[in-house]
Amino acid sequence: MQFIRKSMLSGVTRSRDIDVTEEEYDRWRSGVLIQRAMPHLSDVDREFIMTGITEEEWNAEMKEEV
């Protein structure tokens, strides 16, 4: 499934193709925790779906706070 998200950190809009079915996406949107609705996804993919934040942005942000 193609996801287009605007990063909550940078404001940059990106798209990614992530292996998620409509059913899994609908379950998450209806209130099921994303970890339960899409257990096969990596933390990076789940974060992108929820917030638009990429792994690179996350690492850069955490590096600055240390």
C-alpha cells in the first residue's frame, strides 16, 4: 500500500510503499494498536505510517538531544 505522509518533525512530505493490506490499515484506523494491526512491520515502517517520520529524521533528532 502506498502511504503519503508529512513528517511531524521536518514538515517534508514523502511517500513509501509498505506491505500493509486494506484490512490491516482499517483495523488500525478503527482503534487497534498499530503493533497489533500490523505486527509484521518494523518499528520504522509503523512510525512512518503514524507520523511520517523517517528513520534518518528520527536518528538526527535523537542525536541532537543527547
